[in-house]
Amino acid sequence: MSLRALVWNENIHETTQEEIRAIYPQGIHGAIAEGLAEQLGEDVEVATATLADPEHGLTEEVLAGTDVLLWWGHIGHDQVHDAVVERVQRHVLGGMGLLVLHSGHFSKIFTRLLGTTCSLAWRNAAEREIVWTTAPGHPIADGIEQPFVIDHQETYGEHFDIPNPDDQVFISSFEGGEVFRSGVTFTRGRGRIFYFSPGDQEYPVYFHPQVRRVLANGVRWAAPVAREHVTPDVTNPARRDWS
Amino acid sequence: MSLRALVWNENIHETTQEEIRAIYPQGIHGAIAEGLAEQLGEDVEVATATLADPEHGLTEEVLAGTDVLLWWGHIGHDQVHDAVVERVQRHVLGGMGLLVLHSGHFSKIFTRLLGTTCSLAWRNAAEREIVWTTAPGHPIADGIEQPFVIDHQETYGEHFDIPNPDDQVFISSFEGGEVFRSGVTFTRGRGRIFYFSPGDQEYPVYFHPQVRRVLANGVRWAAPVAREHVTPDVTNPARRDWS
Amino acid sequence: MSLRALVWNENIHETTQEEIRAIYPQGIHGAIAEGLAEQLGEDVEVATATLADPEHGLTEEVLAGTDVLLWWGHIGHDQVHDAVVERVQRHVLGGMGLLVLHSGHFSKIFTRLLGTTCSLAWRNAAEREIVWTTAPGHPIADGIEQPFVIDHQETYGEHFDIPNPDDQVFISSFEGGEVFRSGVTFTRGRGRIFYFSPGDQEYPVYFHPQVRRVLANGVRWAAPVAREHVTPDVTNPARRDWS
Amino acid sequence: MSLRALVWNENIHETTQEEIRAIYPQGIHGAIAEGLAEQLGEDVEVATATLADPEHGLTEEVLAGTDVLLWWGHIGHDQVHDAVVERVQRHVLGGMGLLVLHSGHFSKIFTRLLGTTCSLAWRNAAEREIVWTTAPGHPIADGIEQPFVIDHQETYGEHFDIPNPDDQVFISSFEGGEVFRSGVTFTRGRGRIFYFSPGDQEYPVYFHPQVRRVLANGVRWAAPVAREHVTPDVTNPARRDWS
């Protein structure tokens, strides 16, 4: 049975700025979805949803049928309804995988799951990013070149205010000397979370073959073994006789 | 300069149930504060605050002057104002240490910092708890017996829905066969967090010498090196010439 | 292509003690191999090797063709040649998965990979072990009952002298009140390591359906994505022009 | 009572290469010891030892009286006697802190404690290293500038083949675009380990004020709470009556 991936995008830049639409004519979600289909073929069914959809396209039913959710947001974080964020959080805790992308570091869902500000230093100067693998045996790094280069990117720099990640998969350097933990994983409840920073509305990063491979690897890795999402309940069990 | 510890307690059981007041005549906060003073002497200045105080006793000024906050809550979690919770979170991220105690696992501040439900299994049957040290070199375990026994306790059991802790310091077993990760640490922002489960309103656990030693060790461990609380800001630095 | 699992056993108890042979007539390795075949069917090819085999059955060629090695040893740890241990370590660092079982905690390969004594407290009194899942979303816990019970087992207790594990999957309690981190994972190089303590020569633990399920899950989880084992080399790269 | 730090250096470059002696006239150990004394004043007693000393200056008695050992080695790793390495490992597991510096990544003691190859990529081209703090609340980062710059350094690059560290404190970038996890911590047994890569025989890095501050912070952090070193023993406790 194939993986069910859902690519969520606020889809604001692409619909309001012609120069961004020129880079991502199908939207950022369209480019990411295309990349997943290209990399994973019949192993994946890809759907998309955006901020403008009813309930942002993230109804209870849609989430229950999602194995891995990918999240791209930037200037619309505040427009995401808290009730939807709580619903997404519940599904992640119940086992749905989550890939948070680039400026999604400031999304409500990411900061809520991590508990920190998720702040960072940034500069938009079309600098070169070099992405180094720090965990070459990790499934997310499978088939990734050491290093790979993105010619023009927004610069993200430390300190990145996140909790200690479970696995440290990628670290990037930028032309200006900055470093950034660009690929890190977390577990929350039964859900696996992968944050990956390369990707911006002003640069065609989601067409980069290595970035596409990382995202495809990430989707495979974050998919739950059991497909049903099961949120923990507090229980009050009677004392048992174990013999 | 001595450590500034602040013991916060909802103080509801003690003020509404005579049988609890009999166990904790000075309130749970009073017993904990007494224990810290007894263990740390002049190394600590202990203050207390409760839910009924204006702003729950957790004003900006009070928090700015606190090195380590201890948190006991149970039936009053919902009565804690969100604005105060956000303020406490900001101070933890800025460096204030936090000890979350027993039923505080369901407090707003703990679930917000951890991002999970923090649910667990429980049973109130006055069972024996045996507390085992799993990190004997950890500062919080300093001087603690292997194991120590609490004769009567509420039973807490796995699965405890928390993220992977930084350090796993204590694991308890209970008469009924349950196990529980009873002492675990986390880092959020600059703040160090220690969760310790032994302690309940119905049992005189906060008078137990080993429990008092653990809490004193925890306060020492969670205290920030730099006393000012510094919340991260997103920054937009210009490219520098490093030569 | 199916997983290639290799079950290694010192095979001393079974060949020298009639009462152990009565429990494990095909050897402990035979019982484990049977369990893997039963659980994983055509997804796995299972082979076995023992201490008495030339080079302990762990030649360069055999290891190069192994995805996951399972290790059971007890009274023969010292008889394992250091050259073979180094070879196994090299393959683990290169990506081969490793499951270390029960008394294998004191094997040369485990202590060498972990760097600690791996000591623990123990008592052989046919006590009941209750195995609790602490990471219900982990692939190794897939389909495992919360908790499952082993009626008679050797007791292992904390402190278990291991480094902080990557994931804490199972914790056991014993009739005598002991607790033990009975299922923990580590990464070393590209290799994934799972230590699982249930299992002893005197009790038919490797016939227990839940134990068999855990081992099968562990083999799946520890298998490398890329099948070739690649040990890191120190490199001296010239400075590159990234543009 | 003051901390007892012992700076160990193979002291080969300084005694055999005039140009290195010109940089470190008191030896690398001398420069490091001077820095610790300068930073920690009366809080520390600093001693030094070198490869040429009887038993490399690391007798049972010396180690028993050491709170934190600092280790610098490069071309003499193989000359360190295995018996001394085992002794140092035993003391680390028993609680002695250990700071491993720069090319010490390939020392017998470090690879033995970590279990991996500890290999990395390197290039000696007097490149600029920028050291970024990734854990600003960590005691080792106390008072450290974000970032600090070392004008000329040997370049170390990922992949650095180490296990997942406990804490990720510093990451460096180099002029050639490399990144390196330059400050990481581990726990082994009761011992705290800090690896810090800045520092080389060809560059006066151990005179850099920020490097000196990091090493002083590291010594404070790695010091055990209890001064006696206690190596775990396997124990066989009888079942106890806990009531």
C-alpha cells in the first residue's frame, strides 16, 4: 500500500507576487508534490492543500488519511486557525509524520511541538549554501552527495533555538560564514518530525535534485509503521495479578 | 551569591481538604521550601507563591529575580492564566531553571514546553515506590541511595508521553509491577528542566529525606550560569568581513 | 530483496548442559532463527553461526553479506578472537545492523562499541518480568502489547552502565522490585544497534511470541538502507571552488 | 576546595620541531595550563604530564587525584601504552572529567570511549575558523561571543564519525566552506567528556582568549560532583523485602 503524503502550503507569495509565480508556477506545493512523485513513483500518493481551502484543507478526515504531512508557511503563519493547529498536533502525536520546511520554523505547529521560539538569524542575499551530511547512515541521507551545493539561497544561521534533536542529519554553511543545523529530527508522541531548511520562495530550491531526494527520503522515514493515529489517553488501570 | 528558588503551588488541596492540610500544614510549597532550606542552607533563598496570589505570584519582576522555579499543580491547572504561562515559558527559554513536580506533568507550562500530551497511567492505592538511579554520575543523583523507597505513593506508570529526555536520571517501580521514568531532564532554550514524579498531596513524600535531597540537587543543577534571562530574538545580520 | 540476518550464538550451554539442551534443542540460535523466519517469512534469509565455527563463522565474506547480525554470548565472551571482534565492529560502523541479546551486554563487541563497562545487577531466581513499552511509535514496538509478561526470567537491574541511548524503547520491572532498561538503541558509525535483554539459556524466552515479534521488528529496524558496508576514512580534500 | 586539572600532552612537536617550539615555548600543555590558571585562578590547581614521563605521568595515584584530565595528542597516539589507556578509561567511567582536544580525536582513549573511528576530513591551509554557539545556555558556552573567529587554523570537516553527542555546543565553519561539530559532549559511566576541536600545533590557538574561556568552562563543567572515582561493578543482590 502506498504512502499517503500531503503537501501543505500557505500559497500566498505565489498568488500575490508575479516574480514568485514565475519561479513556482504550480506553487511551492506543486513543485514539492512533483518532486515526491518523481522520486517515489508508485510508492506514494501525493495530495496538496493550502491556507485558502476550507479548514485550510486539513479536516479531521483528511488528516486521518495522511501518513506524512509536509508544511510550508512564511507570511501567513498567523492566519492558520488555532483549532486546525491543535488538530494537526493531535495527529502528529498519534503517529502522522511531519516534515517542516524552511520558514516553517516559525509556524504555529512547529513551535507548539517543540516548545521553543525556533528563532534563528537570517539574511536574504542569494548566497551559496553547502549542505553537509553529518549522519551518513541515516535513512534521510540515503543517496545524498557529500556535500551538495545550492547556488543561491536565503542564509539561515545559528543560533537556531530548538530543543536537542534526536538525530542531526545535515549542517549547512553559507558564503557569509554562517552555519545552520539544516536537517534535524524529533519525536513527539508517536510522530516523527523532520525539519529541513533548504527551500525558499525566491529561489528554485524545490527543483534541486538533491533537495527532492532528501524530501522523498524524509517522507519514507517519517511514515508511521502503524497507519492509524493513536493519541495517548491518561488511564487508570486497576492493579493486576500478573501470575 | 545565593540561588533564588521560588516554589509555586496551586495550594487548593491544602486549603479545601482537612485531611490534606493535616499532612501538609504549611502547604506542599511550605514543605518543599523547608526541604530546600534544610538541604542548601545559605546557598539558597527560597520564596513561595500560589495560585491565589495576584498574577499567581508570578509577575515579570518576580520571575526576573528567580533562578529556579518549582511547580506543583493538580486540580487547578486550568485556572492558571495563559498570560502567566507564556511569561513563565519566556523566562524558562531565557535561562530560568524549572522543576516540574508530580501531577505537574499535566500543567500548562510543562505540556507547552514539551509539546506532547504528557499523559501517563495512574492508580492511587498507597503502593510502595522504589526509585532507582540510572545516571549515578549525574549531579541530580549526587548522594542518593541506590535505590530509595517511598512506602506509600500514588502509582504512575508508562507510557509517559514525553519527548526523548536529555538525561534519564531515575526510573521507579511500583508494587503493582508498573515502571515510570520518574526523573528526567530537558533543555528548552537556555532553560534547564527537571521533571520528578515522587510527591503527592495524600502522602508525606516531600518530607522524605531522599526526595528532599533530589529536589535540592535539582535546584542546583537547573540554576543558570548567567543569571539574566535572555530570550532569543530573530536577527538579520549583514554579511560580515571576518578577516 | 530479502533481509539477510545472521544469528550468532556461542552455543556452549546447549552443547555442555543437558538441561539447557532440553530447553533449546536446536540451540538458542536455532530458536531465534526459527522465530525470525516465522515472523518475517520471505522478507528474511536467516543464517546462523557459532563460536566453534572457523573464525567463529564471521569471515569477511560472511559479514559483507549480512544486513543484521544478532549476538548471543555468555560464558564464552573471552573466547571470541579480538580480530573477529574488530572485524564485526568495522562492519557495524560501515552499516551492518547489530542486535545484542541478554548476557551479550558483556560481549567484547558491545562494550567496545559503547565504551562503558555495560555492567548491571542480576539475580537468577525465575522471577516474573513485565516489559513496558516507553516508545509506542517506535518501529521496534510495532504490534507489541502494553505490557507483556515473561513468567520466569533472570532478573536484570539498574544501574545498567551504558551511554545515553538514542531511543528508549522498553523498560522492565521484576518481581523483586528491580527495573531495567530492557530495550535501547544506539548508532555507531552507519550502524544501528538494538540491545534487548529478555532471553536466557535457562528459560524458554526465545519461544515467547512477543519476544519473537520484538526481535523481528529489531531486525527490520536495524537493517541498513544501503546494503554495502562503508567504513569512514580520514580524507584530506583540497579546497574547492564551489561556484 | 579547588578543582584539580591535569593537562596531558604528547609533547613531541614542541621538542622536535623548532618552529613549533617557537609558537609554544612552554609546550602546548604549558599554554593550556597557563590559560586555565588565568581563567580560573584559585578555583583550580593545574598540573601537567607528558608522554615521556614514566607511565606517561598517568599513574593510578595521579589519576585518583585528578578531577578533570585534558588530552592533547597527534603523532604519538600509538606510543601511548594500552595499560595506561585502560587506566584512564576506568577513571573516566568512575567520574573523572575528560577534555579531548583537536587531533586527540584519534587518540586511543577517545576512540575507545566512543566506539567509532572518530575520523574526519582535514586540510592544513591556515584558513579562518568561525566558531558558532549552538547551545547558548550551556555552561561551556558561558561568556563566549557569538561567533568568535580564529584567524588561522587547520580545517576540520564533516563527516565527523562520532556517536550522537549528548549536547551540541559549538559548530564551526571554515573559509573553504566546511562545517565541523567543534564542541560536543558525551557521558560515559559517571564521567563527562567534552571534545573541542580548535587548537593545533602550528597555530597559536591556545593563546586565544575565547578558546581559553571555553577550556576553563569545560573544566568546570566536566568536574565530578563527587570526587572519588567509582567504577561500576556487576552485582548479584539477593531479593529484598522492601516493606
